[in-house]
Amino acid sequence: MSSGQPTGTVVIGLGNPLMGDDGLGLAALALLRNHWIFDPPVVLVDGGTWGLNLLPTIEDAGRVLLLDAINVGAAPGAPVLLQRADLPRVLATKLSPHQIDLREVLALAEWRGTLPETILAMGLQPASVEMRTTLSAPLAAGLPGMVDRALAQLATWGHQARPA
């Protein structure tokens, strides 16, 4: 169970970098980690395909920003932002191979009463999820804008970013 009072902001990059566009969340996380310093600090977590191992991280957070390729049937590279209330319904449609585990994590935290009130999923509509170690052209082109939107969201939560 949670260690007590929720604290801080956690940014979790999700995905599998061996499956093309599914690696988007980790690519965005790497840009945040390598190019920005946050005040107050933000916890940056490589969630990869951790599944239930993410439960304590999510339960202990005050706010969570999930970065991921999110299939909502939009045009490839289209920005996607899902609020807390939209996550269980949308994730129930199995948007990518690792989100079954994430759905279970979110449901378990909700059941335990430890799901943060502020949790967002931010990403882009994938073009192709197949065995490949690079992002498709639409996602590679959209990645900088996604990082800018993540920085803007973190700023609204009180985390100012400066170049590393």
C-alpha cells in the first residue's frame, strides 16, 4: 500500500522501444530527463512495460503525468490528452500491449483509494506499432510538440523548467 501522504509530481514514460511508435513515451521521457531541470523537482520514471510494479510509484504521487502512444483512432501523430475520468474507459479498449497492465494498476489504486486525484495521460496517436526501434515519421515530427505540452502541463502544476 501507499507509504502515506501523497507527495510530488511523477512523470511516467510508458511503452516498448522495440515496437516502433509504442516507444514514444520513453522517447519523450528521455528528452525531459536529458534537457530539462525542474524546480521544484519532478520524479521521472521509466515505466517501460513494468505493469503492476508501477503501483507504489503511482500511489505515492500527488500528481501523475503518463507519457505514451495512445490509440484513439485519430490521424497518426495527432495529440491526445486524457483526463483521469477518461482513463479507465479508454484503457479498457486495450490501446497498446502494455496498457492492460496499466489499466490493472489504475483500477487497483482506485479500489484501494490511492489513485491520485490528478492524473493525466498525454501522447500522440501512433501510426505503426510493429517490431522496429524507431518512431514513425508522424510521431518523430510530433515528439517536440508533445514535450512542449508536457512542459506546459508541469508548469501549471508549479514545476518551472529550465534547460539542463
